[in-house]
Amino acid sequence: MLGGIIRCCYQTDFSGCYLVFVEFLFWGVCYYTGWIVCKVCTIGKYPKQPLSLKGMANSYTSTRSWLSLIGLIFIVLVIVVLVFLT
């Protein structure tokens, strides 16, 4: 994976770096944010435990996608609320 990131970053148009950043943001940051939001909203019942980084690389499940989407929606809502409050 690290080799792929390095290869992407040395492309002339840097589009590979953009894709790596988006993948990190959506699958990394949004997944864990969604996991926390779901854990709080269901009072600790769902989901059982977060995927590790190793497990996340090998797992493309619907639960992972839903948690990432919930995290993205939560982050966007927080940003919108902060913009309208200032």
C-alpha cells in the first residue's frame, strides 16, 4: 500500500494524491466518525467493534459503507451548523 501511495504521489498531475486523500478521508475519518455516532445513537449496541486498519483494507462490506456515509453526513452537518452559527 505504501508503495502505491508513493507511486501515486510522483505522478506529474498529482491526481493519485487526490484519490489517496479522498480514500483516507472517506474510509478513515468518516468510518470512525460514523462508528462513534452509531454507537452513541444506539446506546452502545451497534456496531460491535470498529475494524482495524488491517481489517479495513480487506473488508468492503455494506456496514463499512454505511458507517462511512453516516460519518460523512455527520461531518457535513457539523460544518453547516458551524457556518450558520458564525
